[in-house]
Amino acid sequence: MSRSTRRPLFVSLALAAALALTGCGSGQSSSPEAAGEQDAQGSADQGGSEGAPTTAEADGQVPSVEAAEPQLPVTFTGDDGVDIEVVSLDRVLVLDDPTMEIMQALGHDELIGIAPDTSLIEDVAAQAEERITTAGRGSLTVEGVVALEPTLVIGTSMRRHADVISGLQAADIPATLIDSSQEAPDKIRKTAELLGVPESGEELAAQVQEQFDQADAALEGVEARPRVMILSSSGAGDSGNTTAAGEETPAHQIIVNAGGLNTGAESGLDRYQSITAEGLVAAAPEVIVVAASEIDDLGGEDGIWEQVDGLSGTPAAATGSLVVMDDMQLKGGAVSAGLGILALQAQLHPDA
């Protein structure tokens, strides 16, 4: 079959992928999961490039709970180690989609007063009274946020949001960080605690954890770990470079929990970092995963193999092994994470 007519072996509910070794790598050692499973290369036979496109849908639905009345004031210790007091939720500024998804699942998306101007869950963001630019160098400033008069600011990037959050704290604006790299149930509990609905958070986190546990149980006795690469057209902010997802990303957790080996983490990447053609070839990924919102930017389901430099020389290209997933299920790391794990697992381990 010619490359121009190859169809992806998988078409599922989440993510963008493709790994690569890169000079931007952190040099960290491989994750424990990766270190013990490097011999899994070639062990995942996905049926070959002749397989028909498949839509993989996980059993179940996105968890949610009944809204509870927030109990304020709340004293909350963020992942930056700073204590804040929340006395009002009248005008909450949320800096990312995962937090908005959690608030929706808790039944409190109406509390989002200020949201990013672009969102993958537009139905939630559109309810906000005001939209602001949160991505791009210099777009988010302490002075600009103070002028919006938020009653609470929630950030999740320990790098991109840290300076603004600390500046707001110095200006006596309740602002906090909930680290995006931790697993979804923990983020859910902390967000619910911050909003004064801790019991709802425990209930919602338990539902998501159940999906995690379901995937874990399915892997009992399964030793092979397909080599997965996560490609993104937007992971490096506004650089325009194609990137790969490393260990400090929600996508890494999806891959590991689904029973794959994240070659980005194996190569020492800790976040989304630029990749090279040489790195892609050396990493030898067996499966490429790409977010639905980014597949067109990367060349589409057929064109990705030629548009992304180096990808054509990988085992994944030889078999046309491409998984296209719903963005929130793969990259959000929030309420949809459990479904993302189950959806990807159905592709990586169809007999599990």
C-alpha cells in the first residue's frame, strides 16, 4: 500500500502523538514504567496497515455529580505551598480547560466569570461574562488580571502561571496553583476543596478513579507495552514547532495507565518539547497518537506521515498506526481522563 493511501489503523477518542528525541530534552532518566519495558518494541501487533479505520469508544460516560452549596470561607493551600482564603466565588478567573471541566462536572460552571478566549470546551467557556487571552508570551500580566477584579484565580501550570499567581497573591488577590501534572482524581479533590465542596470532590474523584482502576485491572497479566509517541502542533506554546509530550504532562499519564510506553518520557522529555526527524526515527514509535483538534495542522490522517519530518521512517508509519483522540480525554487530565485511558487501552490492547 502506498503511503499516500495509507489509512490510520486506529481512529479513537483522544490525543495527538509522536515522540522524538530532541536537544531540548531535560536529560532526565526514563520513568520507572519505561525503564523496565524497553524490550516491548515490536510486541504490539496492531493488525497491520490493511486494517480498516476504527473508532474506539470507551464504555461509560464522563462522570459528574449533583451540585452542592459551596461552604465559604475556605482556607486552601495550593501546590505552590501558599495559603489563601477564598471568601467569594462571584467572579472566578479560570486559566485552563481542565479546571473548567472539573467545575462543570461539580455542577458549578456558572461560577466561571472569566475564561480563556479560546477553549476546547467552548460550551462551558462561553458562559463566562468575560473572555481574555491567556496563551502567548506576555498576554497574561498581573496588572491586567487585577483590573478584571476577580474574586479567585485558578492556575494549573507551575511554569507558565507561577509568576502571575505569585504577583496576584502579593496584590492580595486570592490566587492559587493546582499542578496539572498530578493525576486527575487528585486535581478534582483539590479543585472541589478550593470551591468549598469537598464532599462533591470526593464523589467525583471516586468515579474517575473507578475508570482508572478498570483499566488497571484489564492489564493484569499483560506484559507488552506498545511504544507510543504523542505529537502536538501546539504543545510548545506559540513557537509553531511540532512537539512531543514528555513525563510532566497529563498525556503521559493516559499512555502509561492505558498500558503503553511513552517514548517522550523514555527519551527524557518532561513537558511538550520540540522534536527532530532524527529523534523520531531513533525513538522507533509503534503507535502515533494525535489530538483531534491538531490532526489537520499535522497534515491530516494521511498526510501526517510525510508532513512531520522523520515520521515516515518509524515502525508506526510502516503499519499506519495512528490514534486520533478527543482532546480533553488525552490532554486535559481532568474528568475525562478515565475515559481517555479506556479508549486508548482499547486500541493498544484490544484483547485485554
